[in-house]
Amino acid sequence: MEHPNIYVTKTEIARRHIKDMVLSGAVRPGDRITTREVSSALGISETPIREAIRSLESEGWLEVQSHVGAVVKGLHPDQIREVSALRGRICELAIELGAPNFTEARLNKIDAVVNELEEALNLGDFQRFASKNYEFHELLCDNPQSPLCYRLLNNMLGLMSSQRHGLPPQRTRLEEAQKEHRRIRDLLRAGEFKAAAEMAREHERITGDFLIRAMKDLSAPGGAIQKFDD
């Protein structure tokens, strides 16, 4: 969730651009990211782009290889399991700490995002669904009471994206995820913050388990994943 009146550095602009490349499926695990390519796309010098690459390497998005440069880094199943567990517990804590921040105004924003997720799902617009999904999770965790939780979650943004791992999205999983979103929203509206926090943790676990199964299915001989728009 963007905050007004915050200056965005060229390094951050480059970081966001590279992340968008990964999340959109424009580049996949093993693909190379060059400073020249990013510089040409953004119209900025290569120095802040190198800083962005170093930052994304430290967060696990990229891997800098000798004689090759920066390449998109994939995750192994065990790492996905760890990331999903971390995201779940951090989001759980953020909701519990941020309970006082779930005012009617915040809940109305969550309602609006849930409705937009529903619309994107009905239209088969995966890019919009993914964007609104990130916004939903930001609304859960970006609270004055949990700034460190929010920062940690933001650093892991996209690690659970199916497209990051070269997988087409599946309608069945997205429909299940939307039911989980609605359940979290309903619990928040009922003031059941502990239950909402636990549901958010479970949501991340289910997402991780799905991604691991999908990766195994795709890597199996003759493996194929149903596309979102099938």
C-alpha cells in the first residue's frame, strides 16, 4: 500500500521494476537480469540498478553468478515450506498486534479489495487478481502497531507467486484462496481477531502446500498444470 509524500529513490524504482518482471512472468527462474536492460527500460543509470540487484540478491529474489551476472532465483520445496510458515506466523502476529487498527474505514477498504478480487476472478484477470491479493495482505499487516512485521512481509512479497516459479495460475486454487480471503474478512468484521490471525496463518500454509504440489506435478514426466483461463 503506497504512502503519500514518500520519496522513492532510483534504487527502489529499479527494485520494483525487477520484481514486476519476475511476478509478471516476463522472466523466470534461471533467466538473466542485466543492468543495461533495466537501465534502458527505466531511463536511469546503471549504478542504482546494481544497488537494487544487490538488495534483491540479499532477499533471495536474484542470484549473482560468476561470469553470468544476476539471474532469477527459484525456490526449492523446503524453502517454500519455510517461507509460507514464516509469512503465516508474521501475518498472524501483525493482525493480533494491529487489532485496534481495524476500524470501520480499514474494514471498508478490505471489503472493497475482496470485491475487486471477486471481480478479477470472474473475469479471469490474473494480473489484477495478483495485484489485489498483495493489497489485501498489506491491509492486514500494514499497521502502526506492527511495522517490523509489515517490513518482513514486504521483503517476502512474491516469493509465493506461482508465476515466479514458472507455473501458470490455477482457477481452483484461486477460488479457494478467495474463500479464505472472505473468511479472514468476516472474522475481522466480527471482532474475532485471534481467529482471523489463525486463518491468515492457515491461508499461507495452504498456499505453500499448493505451490509445492504444483511444482512436483509440473516436473513429473508428462506433467501439466491447468491454466487459469481454461
